[in-house]
Amino acid sequence: MAHILLLGDIPVARTGDYSNTTGDSMSLKHTLACAVATVTLPISAYAGMPGMQGAQHLGITVPNMDEAVSFFVNVIGCEASIKLGAFKFADDWMNVHLNVNPRAEIKRFQMVRCGYGTNLEIFEYGAPGQAKAPPRNSDVGGHHLAFYVDDMDKAAAYLKAKGVRTLGAPSTFTDGPAAGLTWMYFLSPWGMQLEIVSTPKGMAYEKGAKRVLWDPRYPAK
């Protein structure tokens, strides 16, 4: 029998056993990912912003712009795009519009495009009391960015050859709605949590789903 898991105010059907993986133990994030993967209602069934088409970019703050852009371009394979100027105001504009310290300044920021997926907006800030370490996945505000790869073994070996810190070996779901998904976390030079995922034969939930999760291999679907 299916159970109902509430993610925010959205009811999500949950079936199967999510505890069976190979490699490292499955994290809470992957349990939730499995639950989300079972959503079958069309997007029109949910209330939302008029005209919403999808995610346009993800903004991240880094300690060094040159290092970050070089990593995403030369290691991950993204394309550098437009550069934008600095933002600094003597009044409270930064607090009102960006919810940061009024004396914070954006030293520079740049857009980066990564294949068929959302763009990255990379910021380099200066601010009083600025936290220097990224949050962990277990912290409020914790996050990670995942990239789809066609061949997990080749991608993992490539990252290691580039000197990238990988977190354990690739793990594969063998049961439940996400069966068929292989994943591995890794870290950027400044500690941002990243992930590679691969589903060459798809995931189990797709067989009965009326609407599947967006996939960068099929961007028009």
C-alpha cells in the first residue's frame, strides 16, 4: 500500500523500501528524492506562479571568482558567459533587495552555462561577519548541485585524476522507485557539495509514472 509523505504542502505517494543501496548508506536527501520521484500528477494540478516555466539559474557565492569559474569550465565542462559589475551602496539597498548586511558588496559576478540544465550565477561577495565555510548537507540551508553523466565510472575516474575530492565510491539504488540511479558526491576546491548521477536504463518509478522528472538528456520533455 502506498503511504503519503508531505513535502511542504504537497502530498507525495511513497512506496517501496528505500534502505537498500550499494556503497555508502543512503542519506535523508536520497530518501526524499525517492519520494519526490513518485509524483505522477501533471504540473497543472498544482497552484503556482502565473507563467512559471522552470528554473532559470542557481546563484552561488564563492570565495574566489577566478577559481570557481575555472573549476566549472575546465573541470566540469561548463561554458563561461556574461560578466557583471560590482554592487555597493551607501544606504540600505543591499539589505532591502538582497537580505544581506547593508555594507555587503558584490565584488563581481558571472553567469555560467552547464550543458542542458539551469545556469549558474556565481558571486564573489565582501561582507562584515561573512561566513567562510559552506553549510553541510545536514545544516539548514545545506544544498548540493548534481550533474548528469552518461558513464559513472569514467566520470568518477576523471574527477579523481583531476585531483577532485570524491566522497566514497559510486552508490547504486537497487530497490524502490529510484532503483537504477547511481550517484556520488564530490567537493569543489572551496568545499561546495556537488554530485554526479547516472540512470542509463532509467529509474524504476518511470514505468508507471504519468509525468517523469526532468532529465537533461531529454530537455524538451
